[in-house]
Amino acid sequence: MSDVTRRRALSLLSGVAATAACAPGTVSAPAAPSPPSLRDLAAAKGIVFGTAMSARQVRDPDYVRLVLADCAGIVAENEHKMYVIQPQPDVWRWGPVDSLIGFARENGLAMRGHTLVWHHPRWLPDWVNETTFPNAAEAEALLGNYIKQVAGRDDGLVHSWDVVNETIDSSTGDQRETSFSRAMGPEVIEFCFHKAREAAPGAKLAYNDYMSWEAGMENHRTGVLRLLERLRKNGAPIDALGIQSHSNTDMPTEFTAEKQRAWRAFMDDVTGMGLEIYMTEFDVNDTQMDADIAYRDREIAAYTRDYLDLMLSYPQVKEVLMWGLVDSQSWLQTFLPRTDGVEKRPTLFDSAYQPKPMREAVAAALKAAPLRV
């Protein structure tokens, strides 16, 4: 189905539903059965569906209701990051992530780990950035112990880890430098994967990044491919690439056939290395779109279907995680904010916790996806 056809179909369905709801003199039909959960639709195709979640949301009964209704897995939004767990050299804060681990265990949810090492100076604790290691051995000891403590603590429940996050500079395609890499060299990334395998031998290990189909991402995609090739060549135990799948700079209507071809070429290169793929942080930004809610919902749903159809056509895509479920709680409300002050609508449920056309687009894409073996 073409983009135009899909958008027309979505518009027509919306109109039919509205007309049926408002028609005078009609006899009320029996309540329709609840739609199948996204969790079950995904599981039927061998896919894990889930969402990011914060420790605060564990205490929100309405949010918990959505998670338990639709999700088979969760990932910590920030609680597994080094700046939360070890904000100072002698301070370990396990409470926030333990609350999420406990929630997952109590409710039979799979848990992803994000992330052992965010290899970016902006997101490492200040004390790490300010450390000048006298030699590689001292850097290895600190970093190795951190990975052992975090990945080893939850081995057995966390089924996959983003071992390293965002080490490729999006503008140059080069590996970012940190106090760790200054002491250990660029192969600090390989070191992280080996230590993660030692600490969590049963977990799938991924490199995670935000390279995308959008304009200006060519160097980023090339840099990620170079890194993956190096890791494979050097024998790093990497199983997968995590593709965040944020749509941030280009708007949903800009997912053109030309950009889809370039993105497929990238996906072909990754899968050609024998790697699995996880969609780790899916949401859709509407910063530059017209404020009309019906228009935004229609275009976001159409893009969601098109993007998921492309991604799920690859049997190597084994997991689809939303980066949050409710509009008002999305990080995108403050990232690249709208100039008109209108609330963004980047997730599956609106701020009243009601499903939107985007959720139906996800359901349709999961139904149409080929079965994973």
C-alpha cells in the first residue's frame, strides 16, 4: 500500500467510526471485544514488544495498567545509566533500578539493560570525565569492575544489554573520546563487550545508537558500520545492533522512497554481518508539524506503519520497544520543543491514557510481520 493510499485509508476509517458513533436513532451495538494486546500480536511473530519505564512510573497505577496490558518487556529509561548508579566514586545507588527490576520480576516481564557504558563525555559522571588514568590497567580495573557489578547483579533476568551506547559522533562518524579511551585506546569498546560477556554470559549483547534514515545521518551510519565491522573482526562478543528509531529532525512526512532505499541499504549491511537488530527507543517527533491533532495523529500513524513494515520485513528484528507510552510523559516534550507551546503527540497513548491511531498502526504492522524462527 502506498503512503497516500494508507493515509487515505486511515482518514476514511476515522470518519466511518465517528459517523457510526454519532448516527441518530440507531440501536446501540454490544460492546466490541477488547483488541488483542500488542504483546500478544508481537509474540505470535516471535517478537518482544515493550517500552521504556522509569522508577516513578512504577508508582503510577494508570501507567502500570498500560504496561501490563500491552507489554512483554521493559527497559529502564535512565536508571541503569552510570550517572544514576555511580554518581560518585564511592557512591552506588541501586534503589531506582532495583525498583524496576522488582517490577519486571513480579509481573513476569522481560528486562533489557540500557546501558552499561554510555561512551560519551556528556553522559558520563563528572568524576569519570575528570579522572586522568595513569595507565590503561587502572582504567580497565575501574571500568571492568563497574560492568561486573551492574551486569552481574541482574544476570538471569536482563535478557539483553546495550553494552555501549552512542560512541559514534553523528557528524564525523568517528569514535568519541573519553577518559577511558584516552587511557585504553579505541579498543575500550571491545573491552566492554568482553567484560559484559563475562558478567552476563546468558544475555544478548548489543551496540546501541541513534543513526537513522534522516538527512545528514550518512556519516553516522557509515561510522556505525565501521565500528561493527571492527568489533566483529576483533572477536568482540556482539550479538546485535540496537537502533533507537527516534524520528527527531526529519518529520514523519519526509520518510520518502529515496530515504527508505538508503535505510534498507544500511539494514542490509548490518544483517549481512549476522547481527540481530533491536528497535530500542521508538517514538515520533512532531515539532514542525501543523498543530491540528487529527492531522498529526494521521501522519504519525501512517509513518509508524511504513517504518515498522520496513523494519519488521527483516526477520533479524527481534524486539520493538517504545520510548514511553504516554504523550505527557515523553522526553520529547522538552527535547526540540514546539515553538507554539502545543503538546506533542509522539507515543501510543494521549495524556489521558487513551489509545491513538499510532497504536493501531503498530498493531497492524505486527499482524503483517513475517514470523521469526
